[in-house]
Amino acid sequence: MIALLRCLPLLAALLLPGCALFEEGASLSNFRTVVVDAGHGGYDNGARGRQGLSEKMLTLDVARRLKPLLEARGYHVVMTRTTDVFIPLGGRTAISNSHSDAAFVSIHFNCSPRRAADGVETYYYDRRSAPFASNILREIATCYGSHSRGVKYARFYVLHHNQRPATLLELGFVSNPKENAKLQDPRVRQLLAERIAAGIARGHGGRAPIMGS
Ligand SMILES: [Zn+2]
């Protein structure tokens, strides 16, 4: 019940209506910038398990770990936040849309009133982003003893208002005590960051493409 109350405002915020604008020319083959979006922040704690860090801190930690891993693969990385601050959803998509060579990855952890719910899933809005969501899911699905819940379509604001290839990752359920215990381990979050980086680079053979040549 407590978990349910914690989940509802979150869903409402993510499902605001709007219009889709996947820009012509934006594609999975030609992005060199990755906009890494740590979900929630500031007064918006996101989901919270019985123990440990809340979602906003878990997402920030994974985002910070992901940045150098992507840079090592040749990507330019832009973070929507690097500290515990609140960034409006429109601010997050504005950052993505201001980079013509970007792809957007939003990092989240899941929450369910059903405590047994577990596993990882990735989301897309524009179907052209589906392979991007799929590439990352293939890498993260079982990386910490987790399982795949699949690649899903959703009208999440940060996907719906994005003009770039965009995916939202749900990296596990903090409402599941067993899964939450794993997610609270920094080594698991490092592993997740490594697998996410591999998934992002999967369509490019492991490294950012060299452009303009
Ligand atoms: Zn979230």
C-alpha cells in the first residue's frame, strides 16, 4: 500500500500528454552524443524501497558511472543532472532536442504494489527507437540475476517529446526486497552501467561512429 502511494505521483508525472516529434535525420546509426538522464531528483524522490537509497539517488549513481564508460567508447556525453536537483521533464527533453547528433537514455528504477514484481524492462515511444531499447535490454536483462520483462511501448513524456532516438530504462524494482537489496550494492550498479554502455554502442559495433568523413 505504501509502495502504491509512492508509485502513483510518479506515473502521473511521466504520462503527461504531448506531441511526438521524432525529427527526420535523427537515427540510430548516426548519433555520437548520448544524453544521460538520471530520473527524478530534488524534492522528487521517485520510488523508494524499504531500505537504502531512493530512486533519485540510484539513478544519479548509475548515470555518473555510465558517463566515463561511454566516453571511453568515444561518445560525447551530456548529463541532464549531475547532482540531486529537480529538472522538469520539459527541461530534460530540451537538452536532448538541442543536440542534433544525440540519442537519449533515461534511467529509472521500478516500483509496484505487488512486492513480488521484479525484472528489467526498456521503453520506447517512436517505433524507430525500438531497436535502441531492444539493444540495451539484451545487455542488461540478466546482468545481476535479473530477468527481462521485455521492450515496451509507452507514452512517457521524456520519450514522447523527444526528437531523438530515445529510451527509458527500468533497471529493477526497489519495491521488491530481494531486488532492492541487489540494487543497493554499488557493484551491481557498476555492472548495470557497463551493460548499458555496451547496449548503447551495440548498433555501432561497440564504439561511437566517426562522423563527417
Ligand atoms: Zn522513475
